[in-house]
Amino acid sequence: MNFFTFVHFSALFILAFYGIYRLNLIKTWQKERKNQVVPFFDPDFFPKVCVQLPLYNERYVARRLIAACAVMDWPVNRLEVQVLDDSDDETRLIVEQEAALWQAKGIDVKVIRRKKREGYKAGALACGLRETDAELVVIFDADFVPQKDFLRKTIGYFADQSVGIVQARWGFLNRTASWFTRIQAALLDAHFGVEQFLRFRKGLFLNFNGTAGALRRSAIETAGGWQSDTVTEDLDLSFRIHLKGWKAVYVDDLEVPSEIPVTISAMRHQQRRWAKGSMQTARKLIFPIWQSKNTNMLQKFEATMHLCANLGWLMGSLIFLTLYPVLLERVWVGPFQLLKLDIPLFACSTLALLYYYFKSERTGRKRGILESIGIFALLPAFGLGISFAISKGVIEGLFQKGGVFVRTPKYGVKNKALPCEVTYHKPATLSILMDLGLIFYSLMPVHFALERGSWWAVPFLSAFTAGFLMVFYLDLVDFALQAQRFKIRTN
């Protein structure tokens, strides 16, 4: 067995193990969702609440967010809204105007600014926490539009003094804008509807998702506070809170609308940051988790799987990169060998994951059969197409500490595939060149199969090409937006 074959099958075995793990999640989820579990909730619990809104250059959504939080159904003397504005563009003026409007109506809206954007979002949240005496803090990212009764539906869980985190589900304003947004929504639906649901039900490490949730101040402080040595400060803090013995509540039936990235460059940056941060958190906390006497074996195992899940993207990239040399090495392989090794590994590593997302959409979200099958058909190719971008984040997370917090552009879109303006757009030129190289390389195994007359293998091998073509198309759209922005600037 040569080096490429070893790497290829090692990655396949890891993905197959992860696929089996996901199948077990779905099986457990289908059983657990039939059980009615009602955590303690006190509707007459009205502590002081500080709503924190970390902003950085959010001109399109800042006004909408502040207005939504200012009208929340909560006693006025028990509500404080902090706008943690690190912006250096016209967002500053928008924030000042909107804050003044609500202050004139008697709402406690404070604008807090720092001289330096030190620590990025974690630094802003820590700064805001020092400026309030509220025991409970609620956090919303710029693209979220919380319902008026959000506090009424979440804060009552904190009447249980052992609860440190309450997390709501994410909804999506522009889910149906395009096939691109539908795929992203399906990926996130499974995270909340299956993973977060089960973690809550089983008493496992449930992560605060950074927005649309609430935290107890004392839980934050006993866990060591907000820290910026990872680029996923929310995941890091959540696990440290669990290590201190606090409990978390997930509210599956409270869905807070938000915006899905509408360009492939925005999605790349978001997914890359999440992958990088999860690996940084794994490096930081896996040993403390396994050494902890407050956690059982199931909690330790699930926490590890959660933190290391993004390694799957790296395994997918390695499988693709080694595919062609492995085909050249294994020209002797016949049907018996395929049935014995290749096909079982393919079923566990690919079909299991597809079934996982299909059941999440079909059963969990009650999507129509055609829509579920559509996601089922597009997801594998698209996943292969973006695996290299996310793998970069995984590798960075394995070797780097901290890093620049790259914000995800928000445009305030609702069921539109593309924003009207492209002020925050990122260039796509280098991505297009990489896409072309990957497309060319992906055609080599297809050509090899055609030369040998292995027609049955062509559809499987072509999935890589299809994925890179999908991403190439999205990058071309991004490039057009970039050209549009240049044209606007020069006119």
C-alpha cells in the first residue's frame, strides 16, 4: 500500500465512522422527539435583562435590530439595550439616530464604543458586561430580528438557578431565495433540530450559538469570562460554562428569524471561521473535558465529536486529492474487492450523512418530499465543492491561536437571492482560479474511468466535478457583483 492509498482509505474510514455516528444520532432523535420534556419555567420571573447587540459596519440591518429589541415585551425598568458598536463607517450615525429615537421614548438604549476593536466580538461583549449590573444578558447578531415576546419565552427558564444558558432556534428570512440558501438552511436546521435538541434532552454539552440566546452573568464569570483566543468565542465559553456544572436549555419551538449569507464568499468566510474556531476550542478544551470529574463518559465523547466534527471537511478534501493516484494504483480492483471494501465505506461515509440530512428536513422540518429530495440531490456535490475552503479553516485551527474575526456581510434581504447593494462584498478572483484548477483535476478520474470502460464509476466520480462547477458558478456571480461595485465606485 503506497502513501496515497493509505491516506485515502484512512480518511474514508474516519468519514465512515462519523457517518455511523450520525445514523445513531438520527435513530436516537426519532425516539427522543416522541417524549414530552418540559423544563422548569416561571412566567412571573422578571429579573433585569441586558440585551447586547455587537455591531461592526452593519449599515443595512442596524436600525432594524435596535428597533426590534427596543419594543420587546418586558418591564421598561427591567430592560437595558446595549449597542456595542465597533463600526468605522456610516453605521455609527445610524446607530446614534436610532438610539436617540428610542431614548426619547423612555427606553434604556446605550451606545458603547471602544477605542480599539480588541478581542473583536468577545472583547465587545466583555466590555458591555462591565457596563451593566444585570444578571442576565441576551445577545443578538446584526442580522437577527427577535420577536417581541422573545424575553417572555426564554427568561423564565432562569428561575432554575442551575441554568446558565438558554438557546433559541435560528430561522431564516431568505431560506427560499435560491438553491444556495436552501442548502445552507438545511445544514443549519440539522444542527438545531437534531444536534441541539438531543444535547439538551440528554444533558450533554449544548453550545450557545453566539446569538438568539441568553446567558447568566455568574455563569460567564465563573467560567472565566469572554476570551478571544479562539474565533468562536461562543463555543469556547459554552463548554467552559458546562465544565463548571451549569445546565443549558434549548428552546426548539422558538425560532428567531435571521439572514443566510447570499454570496459564496460570505458563506466561505463564515464556515471557515466556524471550522477554525471549533478546532481551536478542541485544542483548548478537549483535555480539560476528559480530565473533568463533573462529566460522564457520554458527555466527554459527545463533546469531542462536536468539537472535531469539522475534521470531516478535511477528510473529504484528502479523499478527493488522493483519488486519482489511488485509481492508478488499484487498476486491478474488480467487483468483489469493491463489494468488500469500497462500497461499504462509501455507504457509511456518504449515504449515511445524506440520510441524516434527509430525515432532518423531511421529518424534523416537515418539508415536502420533492424539496427534501432536491436538497438530498444537491448536498453531496455542494459539500465536496466547499470542502477545500472549510478545510483551510480546520488546518488554521489546528495550528493557530486566535486570529482575525472576519464578519459575515448582512444586507437585510428577505427572500432575495442577491443584495441590492454590494458594499461589503469580498473579491472572488482567486477563488475562481482555484475552482478552475479543481475542476480540471476532478476530470482526470472521470477520464480514467471512461478510458477503462468503467461506466458505472463515472456518476460517482463526476460528483466532485459537479460540486466544483456549482461553486464555480457561484463565484462567477460573486465576480459579477464585484464588477458592479467597481462600476458604482467609478461612476
